[in-house]
Amino acid sequence: MNIGILGLGLIGGSLGFDLRSQGHHILGVSRRESTCEKAVALGSVDQASVDLSLLAAAEVVFICTPLALIVPQLEQLIAHLSVTTVVTDVGSAKAEIVKAISPLWNNFIGGHPMAGRTDSGIEAAQRHLFVGKPYVLTPITTTPTTAITIVEDIVRSLGANIYHCQPEQHDYAVSWISHLPVMVSSSLIAACLSETDPDVLQLAQKLASSGFRDTSRVGGGNSELGVMMARYNRQALLRSLQQYRHHLDELTNLIDQENWAVLEEKLKLTHQARRNFVE
């Protein structure tokens, strides 16, 4: 199968590695000629170009650009595609993307592989990135069943776990477990930097170990991606942030009141609940 990948960063490059290893012919498009050359040299794609017309031969196209570019790039891309070409994206927010693209391209299905890393660019791409990871598909009532089946088969071949939901449900869910953690983690780092005693701050930086590394990881990631999460999932993220602030205020009050018994109960509950998310 001829598969096009528009956007040769972490996700696009990783898709290229795995799909090419299965015998598909991979056509890659990037904004930079240097990225195209590197993708070919690394073996992520068979051909690469800065020209969208390269994807005219593609039977399926994955749009792997930053969120803000998905719709504008699709608008330019459709002039080069056959009406039978299936198009999907990998954006981390779905409602706005699906709403904008569905009237423009009938064979479109929204997608989101939950396989991010803090590193970005074609250099960060890796093989088997999607194995065992959730991959969300967000078909709507007008999505052709053939398009759904084709993308499902490709995703399944990556070793990912497929989940179906409505675009709005996706955005509410990821606001809790993906977008909120980015903002919370960023706030943690900012709070540490607010320490006014330079000696204490320096000591904290030297003592930081696995606990700080784990809780600050996503906040130290790609800033452009963080802004796009907030911009394209604004309402759901605001709701999650408000709830987080409410629970943080509760903890603050318990500590202020030295109510250790209730604090312990809350910490026990979250300790037990964590396994429902990460195990």
C-alpha cells in the first residue's frame, strides 16, 4: 500500500519506520528539505519532498503536523488526492479538527496515538513506538465504514490498542490524563523557580531525583505542543484545571488545619485509585 505521511516529526517518523518495515511504500512530506533528506537517510520513508503533490499516489494519508497546521494543510492537500484516499490525523485534540475537516473530506477519520515523548523531530522517531499503547479513533456518523476499517487495520498492525469514542469524549478524557498533567507539571517547575533564596534553589536542583523527574517530565516537554493543547482543547482543559485547583485547595486547607487523619484518608484513596489509570 502507498501510505503518505504529512509531517515527519516524532509521530510521523515513527509511523514511517513501522509501516515501511511491513512492506508499505511510504511517501513523506515535510516543511524542510533537510528533514526530508534525513527521513530518507534514516529509513523512515521511501521518498520525501516539501511538495504536497508527492502524496497524490497515496491510498492513505496520516497528517502528523502540529495541531494548528492540520486543517490548513488538509485544505491544500485535497487538491492532490483521489476521492478514494483515506485521510486521518494524529492530533491530541479532536472535536475542532473533526468538525473542520469532515465537511471538506468524506474519507476522513480522526485519530490520536497516545505515544508521545518529550523529544521531538525526526531524530526522536523510533521503531515500535506504538506497541501496547492506546490509539484512539473518533469516527462520526458520516464516516464511511471502509475508511474506519482501513485505518483500524493499519493501527492494529502497529501493535497499538484501538479505542473508539466521540471527538468530544476524547477531548474531555485527554484533558484529565494528558493536557492537565502538562500544565500541572509546568506549574510545579515554575513554583520551584519562585524560590527566592538562591542557595536553597541551587540545593533543590542538586537534590532533585526520580520523584521530581517523574512529576516534571511532561512540563519540560515541547512548549509549542503545550500551547496547542490549551488552544484546541480550551474548554475541557479549563474545567480540569478548575477541578484540580479545587482539590489542591482542599489539601492546602487540611495541612493548614493540621488535619492529618483526613489527609491520610485522601492520600490512601488516591494511592488506591492510581492503579486504575496506570496499571
